[in-house]
Amino acid sequence: MTHELSALPYAYDALEPYIDARTMEIHHGKHHAAYVNNLNAALEKHPELESKSLDDLIKNLHNVPEDIRTAVRNNGGGHWNHTFFWNVMGKSSDKRPKGDLAEAINKNFGSFEQFQEKFSNAGATRFGSGWAWLVVNGQTGLSVVSTPNQDNPLMDVSEVNGTPILGVDVWEHAYYLKYQNRRPDYLNAFFNVINWDAVSENYAGAL
Amino acid sequence: MPLTLPDLPYAKNALEPHISERTLEFHYGKHHQAYVTNGNNLIAGTEYENLPLEEIIKKTAGDKEKAGIFNNAAQVWNHSFYWKCMKANGGGKPVGAIANKINSDFGGFEQFVDEFKKAGATQFGSGWAWLVLDNDKLRIVKTANAENPITQNLKPLLVVDVWEHAYYLDFQNRRPDYLTTFVDKLINWDFVNSQL
């Protein structure tokens, strides 16, 4: 199976003014595309992996031959993370979660504000490049974690585990053209473009 | 001795058009300054407060509990060194002792350039690519995030910053173009020679 770059689920300028069209165009069209190309290039060396899904590859990196393991971790992770990221942003009917997800957030973090603070802090304090995540681990337990580079909590090699239902990219390429060194401002802005309907769907699917 | 922000060795627009004034305004004025400020806040009142910068870096390297101090202190060192590795109208082939040593240890200038650029291009995520002295031999190493070769008893001679903030306003995703520009137009070989 050749891995493919999906079209963005919305226009490049759909997240303006919070995330600018130029950033989206380079982020999707160059960075994400490069992860897909590099993943395919690595997998060409091992045709026996052709039938494996992206999920299967990144959840079982210990099964990936050592000569391409780092390439699959970095580029398979980059492909998975960005695909996920595009889908948790966009237009949402609400600026906040509702229903079961809202209840679970209140139960696990005390309030939406406390969750937001914890999530933003995880993104702000990830030194270097990486991601902050809201994950489900256990039956209803939600937690906030962060991972370096293109790792994610599904990977067998990750120090933190769980099923991501929301994630934010804190590589500088995600925000530098608009926010430069002001990563906290980017994280605040991100809360205006979260598609809570999609996050709720992820939550239901993770239980 | 508290951490300090050294003066840039040139004006903020001196590296135009290769590295823009705007990049240096943020990179020096915000990022480097923040490492100084945060590092000083973290070492205040600790056993590190009166140590020389290199001692702080060596004593906190590899200690997860001290990651905050290490990251900020090492980034202060790395950036101060990086500024000195560049100059207006720099780059191209070196002369003097470093030129001879590059020829004998890498087999030629082109081989050195290929290896140095490859190290920078393949440092996944944030980090640095270095030319170092390992005892008497030149080597190229790459480090992640704030890590610095002095913690491995290597002597840095040259460094290029490959955190995206070093080049994103000018080159966006094109890190290889930034590395080529750094080698062809910016390296201050006089400084590298002075470190040998």
C-alpha cells in the first residue's frame, strides 16, 4: 500500500485569522507531504510491509525492521499526527465540548478552564519540537500528555500512552510565520479552531 | 555568575539577504534573551548560581530533574557560539590551519560540506550540527534540542542552528537551502580558525 496525502478537509484560509492560509499551505503541502513521501521511500526497502496500515506500523514499531524503524517512527508518526491534527480543527457548532465529552472533561480536570490550562501548559513546556495531546486511557479516564518530535501516544515506543482524541502541533513550523516565538499565543488561538464535534467522535470511538 | 546575553558581533541586518533582520530580531532578541532570562530565574538561589556557564551545563547534563536549567543554560551557550560562527560576506572555502585540517581529516572541502549539511538536514526535530575536535581529529556531530558536545568532551569549532526558528521566516520548510546558504555565504572561518 502506498500511503497518500489526503486533501485538507477545508480550505487553506478556513482557520483565519487564528491560523493563516500561508502556514496551512506550507504545513500541509510541504511538511505533511514530505512525511508521506519519506515514509513511502523507507517502506520501498521492505515490500513485506506493504499490506500494513499506518496504524499497524506505528503501534508496532518493534516489528518494523531496524534499518527503517527510525524513518517509519518519524515519518509514519508525522503522517499520522498531521492527518489527525487537520481533522480536529475546522468549523464546529460550539466553542466548547458538550455531552459525554464535556462531562468527562469536568470529571477528570475539574472544569473546562482547568483542562484548557493543563493542555496549553503541556504544549508550552514541550521543549523543542513535539505535540500535546488529550488522550483516553482506561475506560473513561482522560489525561493530557505531550510527546517529542513526531512520536504519539499510540506508539509502542512512546513514554506516554493512550488513544489521542485531540492534539496540537507545537513544532515551530506550525506557528512561526504568524506567532514567531509566542507559542502560548498560538495555543490560545488554537482553542478557537478546535472542531469539538470531531473530538467528540474521537472520544466515542476511543471508549 | 548569572547568565548574560552577549552583544551580537554585527548589526541585526548584517547577514541580509541570507538571514533577515527580522529573523535576528526574534532569534537574538526574543529566543536567546528568553533562554538567558529563564535560565537566570531557574538558577537563582541554587548551587549553580555562581558557576561559570560551562560548569552549569556539564553538571546538569543528563539529569532529568535539572532539564530546565540544562536546556536554558546550554541554549545560551549554543546561541552565543552560533552568532560568532557567522559574518557578513563569509562562507566559501576556508584558509589557514582549518583548511589543511579539513583536507586531511575529511579528504577534501567538498566531503566536509556534504557531511556537515547532511548532519544538519537529518537532525530530526530541533537541534544543531557541529564541527568538533575529538582529541586531535575533526568530526561532525549533531545534537538534539539544547544538547552540546562539550558534555561529551568534544571541542566545538563551528555550529549551525537547525531549530526551525533559525530559518523559518526566511526559508520556511527548505532547511537544505538554509544549510547551503550558511556554508556558502555565512561561515566565519576566521572564528573557526581561532578555536582550533
